[in-house]
Amino acid sequence: MARKNQDWQLQRGAKIGDEAASEVAKIACALKSLAVFTTLVLEQDDCPEDLKAMVDEGLAAIDKLFIW
């Protein structure tokens, strides 16, 4: 099976092994997808504020590690 090109690179100064970075990037991608979903849900009045805060915190953590 051909290896898929990565769509990310580590931020300068971030130290993490290639295999671990690849796995963390999968989680980061999933969180970014959740952020898109949350944005759509936020357009509804019944979206919990703590969900938005949790997603925003996760996205900020991703930005500390990866350049997209």
C-alpha cells in the first residue's frame, strides 16, 4: 500500500517522533472535523457553550504542534 503524503508539518521546536506525530495528526484531523461540525451546530440556539470551549481549546493545542 502506498503511503499517503502528509498534509502537515511540525511547528519549529516541536519534538515528537515521526510515528507518534503521524498518530497525533490523525487525532488532530478528527478534531478539526469536529470543529467544522461544531461550527454548524453553533448556528442552532441549543448548542452547549462548553462544547465550543472544548473544541476551541483542542484546536489551540493542535496549532501549538502542527502547521497545516
